[in-house]
Amino acid sequence: MKPSELKTPLSRELAEKVEEKMEHTIKGIEETLNEILKSGEVNFNDVKSILETLKPSFSLLSQKWVLEILYSLLIVGPLSFNNLKRLTRANSRSLSSKLKALTELGYVRREVKTEPPLRTRYYLTERGKGVALLSLPILYYIAK
């Protein structure tokens, strides 16, 4: 599919830039993987073992509301529970459980201000920011 045929709100020029960057990134990843495998420092079983340790994160990221939470915090910035609820349209129970899981995996930081009025805000950690940014090309690529 050509960038001009994408069903995204990107202008043709911006879509072409995104496509160019993605092609460059994919090629770089492939070259790096081939170098690593060729060196013999890592083999298929090593990669398989690494993937096993990533299952909790992949499982969480594929759940409803999780990416919406990450992107809300990435694009809008630190948010209260109610603002996250409004932006994502998640119900309180779902949002609460997803935020707890994201916090446990180190993607989100919860900060409570104890002075009146009591306020709780959620922040994207550097790890969370990285995951959100790295998932964008995957989502874009899948959507093409």
C-alpha cells in the first residue's frame, strides 16, 4: 500500500516520511538481528527465552484500554484518574486494574499529593514512554 492510500489523518507528505522512517527502522533491526545471530553470541533458544520473559508485558499491552492509557499519558501528559477515565472511556474498575498492572510493570507512576485537596496523578515513566513510542510503528504497520 502506498502512503497516499493510507486511511489515517496524516497528510501525504507526512505519511511518506513515516513510511520512509519505518522502512529504515525495519531494515536496521533486520541487519542488527542478522549480525547478532551470525556472531553466534545469541541463538534461537536465547531469543525464545527472552520472549518468555516478555509475555507479561505483551499480555498486558494487548488488553483493552492499556494502549489508550499509555497514549493519553504520552500525548496529554500526567492525568488524574477521572481525566484518564474521561479520555479513555474505560469504566472505573477496568481503569483501576489496568493502572495497577501498568504501575507494577514500571510503565506508569502513581503520585498522591497528601495536602488538601488530596490529588492522585498518573505519569508515564521513561519505560512507559519507550513502550508507547515503540508500539506506534507496530500499530501503524498493522493498520496499513
